[in-house]
Amino acid sequence: MSAYDYIIVGAGSAGCVLASRLSQDPNITVCLLEAGKKDTHPAIHIPFGIALMSQLPFLNWNYESAPVPHMNNRAMYWPRGKTLGGSSSINAMCYIRGHPENYNDWAKQGAQGWDWSCVMPYFRKSEHNSRGISTYHGGAGPLSVSDLKHVNPVTLDYIESGKLAGTAQNPDFNGLSQEGVGLYQVTQSNGSRCSTAKGYLSDSVKDRPNLTIFTQSDVSSIVIENGAATGVNVLIKNKLSILSANKEVLLCAGAINSPQLLLQSGIGPKEELERVGIKLVLDLPGVGKNLQDHLDGTILFKQKQTKGYGLSFSSIIKNATAPYQYWRHKKGLLTSNIAEGGAFIKSSSEKTVPDIQIHFLPGLLLDHGRTKPFGHGFTFHFCNLYPKSRGSVSLSLKKGKVVVCIEPNYLQNEADIAPMLAGYKWAHKVATTGPLGKDASAYMPNATLQTDEQIIDYIRGNAESIYHPVGTCKMGREDDPSSVVNSALQVKGLTKLRVVDASIMPTIIGGNTNAPTIMIAEKAADMIKAFNARETPC
């Protein structure tokens, strides 16, 4: 077939959801396009495989940002998933929705129908929580969410140290309150990763005659005719094709690739398109602007004890049976997401919601896992949840070729420094308190930093992305010049074209962005179905 009712570009956290939900109607034809390969690699499905993801470039777009002025002009590694399931196939599986006030703020900014009371049902609809149905959780959705089957003893030490340092324990970061220290719930099913590809594209879904899935399919542009999206230009396994969309084209390519495709299609800021020689179709200034991400600092401590995950002769012997345990019983350390412990804290008593998130790893992690120090220890990750700095995604010319340019602009706004400072100090306090403090020696930085200026310099020289880019196709009011899509996720000034992914977030949410992206797609599917029903004669 070369024509479908809906063409979905990107089979990631949002695209798989849309494909599954829209193809429930046997009278609707759906085509799902994914640039990467099928999700068959074992490292995707074995949770501990997260430790290998940075060494598997074929599962990853492997982006690098432009040099960041306020981060010592460092270019930064920006991994994004390139396989069925997208980034939900390579992330750390932490299931976090954000704070309810995040969504109420969206509504105040003009995203009508996206307040907490409107989005909460879609979180529950998507979720199959191992704890069962409750006020806060769903029990019948395609996305499996569960408690970790294996928790390292060092992570339990972390929780005890956090409590002794003055932070209350929280059994559910998605429950009554977000604040506190505790264990993450994870997107896993029986000890295996539950990406959106696994959860929403089961064999029975893939076998639907009205759903076509193409992998290794690289979309270069959207076809626009008379102000409407009518299809896409796509290279499917090195063969150029034009696929037509009878109803809509749905961009689900993420906060980098969705604005990139709009720009490559002539939709975006006029001056930028002219600069790279792309013919203007629609002057839409907000495309690629409003980029937000969680900047993530780390501190590492070494330990003499070998309870944690690490590279040592004793751990090799101790964990020799782990592959068998996993293969036979789906249990043991290979079920761990490594980032087992978490916390949400406030940088000051004046804050009404937590503005710092912690990820705790009972092992030593450097440079996104691309460097693995010998020995044992633990790593604290701390990030500012609500950055005020804004970056951009644009196109530039490199050796005569148009390429995407990512400018995160971290710490451009001075207000973003205080939460990072507070995060560092909390992590250092916990690391030197209670059971953690009994066997911890500073590894990175290798000495206690004495002043705020020293800590800030350390953060500028070492902090990185924690992989939560959003906002580059901002949702907002029609009269907002910075918005790209309206509250129905329709691209302003065009018909038959929507963006459905994390790029539509007006402001970043307070936590990991995977679960909110799935929620966005669940809600979008209902909006698209309702829109289609209104168009169909009685």
C-alpha cells in the first residue's frame, strides 16, 4: 500500500501508543514508520542491559550538542532511542508522572484540557501497576509498572542514610505526595523491560491487517499541498517512497526529530529556513524554540565493600550465576535498572513543590556509562527539575549538508544554579551520613569542595543531560507566537498535521519524561478518534 488513513512518524514512546490505539478501529488504516531497526537486541529487554546502551550505537541517534557557553563551552552527548519503542527501549525505566501542578501550569499557559484532572485518567488508562488498581494507579493498561524485583543492599543503605539526613521516606513518588526518598517503580513486566513497543505492540496488535509497521524507514519531509499534510517522503530500506495520508500525518519523532522534520518541510522561522536554503511553506517562529532539558550533576564515592555493582574479581565470582538466574527465573541482579533509588526534594523551604530529583546508583558511572571505573562505590545524580534556561533545535549547514543543531543553553539563566547547588549539597550530606558514610571515600570530585564557587565550577565542568528534552513544538494558544500546536496538538496554520510527543510540552515536567509522553499519546488518540467521528456522516 502507498496510502493510509494515518501515517505515524516515529515508533517511540508516543508513536507505538498511537499506532495501537488508532488501529483498534478495523476500518482505519495506520502506517507506523521507524528510522531504527527492530527491538530484538537482548540488552533492550534485560534491564541491566542499560549498562551497555552507550556501547550500542545502532540503537541510538548519538546526537551531540553544540558547545554550551555556560558549561565551559563543552559539547554534550545526547542519546535518543532509534529502534521500536524509541527512548522507552533504552532508558532507565523509572516511572514518574511529575507533579500535578505541572499540568495545571500547562493549562494556565493556554493548553486547554491538559490540567491534572484531565490528564490523570490517561496515566491510569495506560498503566498496569503490579500493586493493583487504586486512586492513583491503573491496573488494566498496556504499560506494565512494577516494583523492582532486585534491590542492591547499597541502595537500601542509601534510603536509610537519606532518612537519617532528614528526608522522609516515600513509598510512591506517583502517589499522594512526590517529596521524599525511596525506590523507583519501573516499566517492567516480570523482570523484563516494558517499552511502549512491548506494551502496546504485542503480537496480536502487530498482526492487525489494518496496521503496517516499517522499520529502517527514514522520513525526510512532510508533503504539504494547499495548506494540508498529504503524506511523507520516506526512504524505506534505501528505497525512496511517497506515502499518502488520507486523514492525518502524526509526528511522533521526539523533541529533536519532530522540529527537524517540520523545518526540513519548510515549516518554521522564515529567516532560519532561508539561511539553509529551504523553501518556506509556513512561517511558524516557534518551531525548534523553547528547548528545555534537565541538567544532571553527579558525585561519586568509592567503597571498600563489594556489595554494590562494580568491576572487580570478587564481583565476577559472586555474580557468575546471574545470567542463569535471569534466564531461568527472571530474577536476580539482571532485573535491576541500576538507577534503583530516588528522591524528590526542595532546594529551599520557600518552594511549594520539590524542584530537585535524585537518581541513586549502587555503582560507579562516568560519562553516560561509556567509562566504567574498576572497583565499587555509588553514584548520585541530581538535577534541577524546573530550569528557566531555554535552548533551541535548528538546522545548519555542515560541509554543504543540512544537519540538525542542538543548543541546550544550560545555566544561561542564573536562577538555575541554586537548585543544582542544593542538589549537590544534599547528595554529599547523604553520602557521608549513616551506613553510606561508614565506607565512603570521595572519588569524583576527589576532595570535598569548600565553597559554592568551587561547586558551581565543578558543575559547569561535569554536569550533563539526563535525557529529558522537551518543548520544541510548544502547545499553547493560537494567538501565542511562540506556540507551534494548539490544544488538540494540530500544527497552527495547517490541516491534517499534528505533533504528538514530548516536544509539545509548554514547560518541562518535574521528573522523568517517558510516562508523561505516553499519557500525551493516550489523550491524543482519543482526540483524533473524536475528530474523525465528527467528520464521518451519520
